[in-house]
Amino acid sequence: MRLLVIGGTAAGMSAAARARRLDPSLEIVVLEKGPVVSFGACGLPYYIEGRIRNAEQMVVHTPEYFRKQRNISVRTNAGVVSIAHSRRQVSVEGGEHERYDRLVIATGARPRLTGIAGEALPHVFNLHRMSDGQRLRQFIEEKRPKTALIVGAGYIGFEAADAFRHRGMRVAIASLGFDALNRRDPELTKLISAHCERFGVEMRWNTTVQSVEDERADVVLIAAGIQPNVEIAREAGIETGRTGAIRVDDRLQTNLACVYAAGDCAETFHLVTGRHEWVPLGTTANKMGRVAGANAAGRRERFHGIVGTSVLRIMGLDIGLTGLSCEQARAAGFNPVEARIQAKSKPGYFGGRPITVQLVADRGTRRLLGGWVAGEHDVAGRANVIAMALQARTKVEEFEGSDLAYAPPFAPVWDPVLIAAQQLVKLLD
Ligand SMILES: Cc1cc2nc3c(=O)[nH]c(=O)nc-3n(C[C@H](O)[C@H](O)[C@H](O)COP(=O)(O)OP(=O)(O)OC[C@H]3O[C@@H](n4cnc5c(N)ncnc54)[C@H](O)[C@@H]3O)c2cc1C
């Protein structure tokens, strides 16, 4: 039995590694278009900042490691150009073929083309692959740019802004609308915007950048969204969903027998909306990869779905998000109510700092639908608590009574997420 994996990053290598663990007799081959595998793009902003010294530190394992330690054959610089499912084989750049019995597609995503004039100029960058990061850092170290323009107010844009500031640059962020982190939450956008301005980052909301040549920036980063790499799958007859990413069932199988898809190229089931959505994140890609790998190795495992939890740091402000904003909930057919509170992360005498918590619930069912936490301490843990509540389809009243830990070094006696829940209960009554 031969398992072929297309794409050698989070989802692809997780699939290969899991399949190997479950079936030592499988022949496993990974085909990766780029020069490295097992690369964590999440480290790129910190590599630009300089906190990560060498790009190699972002590579978890080498092809040699997989060959020697896992008996997985990895071919780099081996981009797949087509899939012929009736013959159970793929064609690789250069004309070679590779046969498969089971196939996992883990081709990820790529930066969306924006149509901005001058995108190919030498001072204009994306931040997606390792080579993007290396080119950008080399440019910064050689040219010592003083000003930076970032196009896009998603998490990569904000993380890059932080990194550019560390490099001593004056930074501006331009965004088409008034929406930070693609959350459709004006209060969160205001909070982030004010924080960035406080740190000298100029926020240019409702701004269309048409040409980088019109901008007087020494370096330009285009971080205006990504799109799934689905072309070879589509051409092979693999269905994509409403979102444009590959449609999979709960075993992560595509519409073709023995062909699975995982990670940023695929949709996932969203436990709050009850629909298939496209939420491209590393945490999801790794988990989907494991399940796709297990099923490709003959197991029957389900991927239960996601609630879309993420966390990021922007100039000392941590923001953890999960589930839906009010507007997203409304668009998904709910009747949402939101509460937002400010509290202290722990008692004042223990150095507690302001923390903001927002929670959204459905008026009819009183079920929690989403929330975010923003502050300087213990944000991720609190966002994760909300995420677990969403996953368990918890009602606000149940959440309000959650048995969360208290001691002065960690939290106030009423944790901020519980204060937000109390507030939400009042609004619902
Ligand atoms: C700057 C940055 C910061 C991020 N930070 C976070 C974070 O903090 N937290 C988080 O959860 N997520 C984060 N992410 C997102 C995360 O990196 C991705 O969700 C994750 O890498 C997706 O993994 P993947 O394996 O599905 O796809 P990818 O990592 O995109 O890998 C796909 C691989 O497939 C290869 N490939 C594509 N087409 C072919 C082909 N035809 N033949 C062969 N190979 C092919 C590509 O070369 C690539 O190596 C970040 C992303 C970036 C860019």
C-alpha cells in the first residue's frame, strides 16, 4: 500500500507521521514543491523582528530526519502539476509520475493577488514562505528602511507591524474597510486601532492602495489575505465548497475515494455555525493532518470540527478570539446579543492589568456563540476557556457558573470571563 502526500508542511507532515505510526508497513512518500518541509510559518514575524536568529530554527524536522527516523520518503522541489485519479498517479514538475493507493492533499494556501500596481518591485514583499521571510529580512538588514507600509489589517499585518517597529521603522497599516482581524467587530477594531496609534503605528482605515509607487514607504508588505491552493485538485475532479476550499467529509475524505484533504487547502466543519467554513490556521492544519493520515492508513477517525480560536500579540497587547462576532453570528442566522466588560486580570495588589472580555450569545437559545479577550496577562488561557464552552455548546448561565481557578497571583476571585457572562445574562433577561 502506497500513501502519497502532496505538501510537506503542517498538514502534510502531520498526516505522513500519523500514518506511519499507525501502519509501519505503509510506503509513504511526501512531495513538496519548495526546498524545505516541516516549516512553521508562524515564526516568520519573529524572524523578521530578529528574535528568531536563523531561518532554519523555524524548520522542525529535515527530510533526512523523516527518512531515517520515520521511514518516510520526502522529495523537495517536487511540485505536483496534476492528479490522474483513474490511474492513481500524480505528475511531478519535470514529467515524472508517482503512483498512489491513498492520497492526502495538503497544498495549503498562498497570498491572494491584490492587483496593486508595483507588486513586483524589489521593496514589496509577502510573508508566507520561508523564502519570503529571508528576502524581507535581508532587505531590512542591508537597506535599513526607515518607513514601512503594510497593506492588510489581518493578524499577519499586525504581527509584522510589531516586528517592523522593533527594527526601528515608522509603520503605517492600510486597510480597505474598518475591520481588524477580519472579525467584523467595530469595537475590537477600535480597541486595536487605538492601541496601534498609541505605539505610533498609523492606521489608514477605508483606504485602497492602488499603486505602491504612490506610497513613500521604503518597504511595503502585502498581507491582504490568502487563497487556498486547489487548482490541481479541482482539475482532477475534486469538489470545492462554497468557500472555494476543498470540500471534505468528517473523515476528511474528498468526493474521490481514498483521496483526503487537510489544512489550509480544505474546508472544516465549524461547530458554531454548523456549516463548512474556511478557517486557515496552523493549529487546525496539524489536527486535520493527523486525522487525514489516520484515515489514509485505514483507521476510521473523525475530525470533529473547529470553533476558530486564535491568539496574537500586537505591541504588548494580547488578543484571543474564538467563535463568532455579533455581525458574523447575525450573518449565520442567529439573533445575537453581546456583552463587553473591562476588569483586572488579577487583583490590583498583585499587579493586575486591565483586560477586556467580549461574549456573544444567541438570544433564543442562550447558547454562547463567541468571544474575545484583550489584555496583557493570561489572554490565551481565557480565550481557550471560552473556546471549550463553545465546543460544548454551553449556555451563558452554565458558563457563568464555571468553576475557574482563583488565587491572587493568577486571577481575581471573579474571573473577567465570568464577569462578562454575568453581564450577558443581565442583557438576556
Ligand atoms: C506569517 C504567518 C504567521 C502565522 N501565524 C500563525 C499562528 O500564530 N497560529 C496559527 O494557528 N496559524 C498561523 N499561521 C497559519 C499557518 O502557518 C497555516 O495555517 C499553516 O501553515 C497551514 O498548513 P498547511 O500544511 O495546510 O499549508 P502550508 O503551510 O501552506 O503548506 C502547504 C505546502 O504545500 C506545498 N505545495 C503547494 N502546492 C503544491 C504542489 N502542487 N505540489 C507539492 N507541494 C505543494 C507548499 O509549498 C507548502 O509547503 C501563520 C501563517 C503565516 C504566513
